[in-house]
Amino acid sequence: MNWLDLVAYFFGGAFLTNAIPHVVAGMMGEAFQSPFAKPPGEGLSSSTVNIVWGFFNLAVGYLLVCRVGDFGLRTTSDVAALGLGGLLIGLFLARRFGRFHGGNEPQRT
């Protein structure tokens, strides 16, 4: 197993995970943070921008997972690298954007 393949799968998992909120927000017609907002990553971008950004992330994730090496769903190291990339970017972004949506300090009832 080439370790560079695992690095590609790790980042592929990160890109695929990052695509989810952008595509969902765009399909719901809601504005959402993106790198193209003002200020970048803090302001809101239109639903159209989020659809385009989400599908860009899907394309990059696809290229990194399906076109680098020989990704195998039954190969533990491949799936672990993909899952770890998705988990870590998910945790990072949950903390980063939680401050905008109340996710870092949910109200207790």
C-alpha cells in the first residue's frame, strides 16, 4: 500500500464531507457560509454559490478517492483513511461554524 494513496483518501474524505452541508443548504434554498462570502468563511453565500461549491467538493473528493490508487471498500486502511479525513474535517468545521449557529453553546432546557 502506497502511503500517498492513503493521504489522497484522507483528503478525499474531507472534501466529500465538506460537500454535504453546501449541497444540502443550496438545495433547501438557504444561504450558508462559503469561502466566497464577505468576509470569507463568515458571511453568507447564496444557495446557488453553495450548490456550485458543494459539487466542486464532490468532484475533488471523487478524483482523490476513485482516481488515485485502487480504493477498496473492503480494505480497512483505505476506508479508515477516508473516514478519518471526514471525521476530522467534520469536527473542525462543527467547532468553526458552531459559533454562527449556536452549536458551540446549545441552550439547555
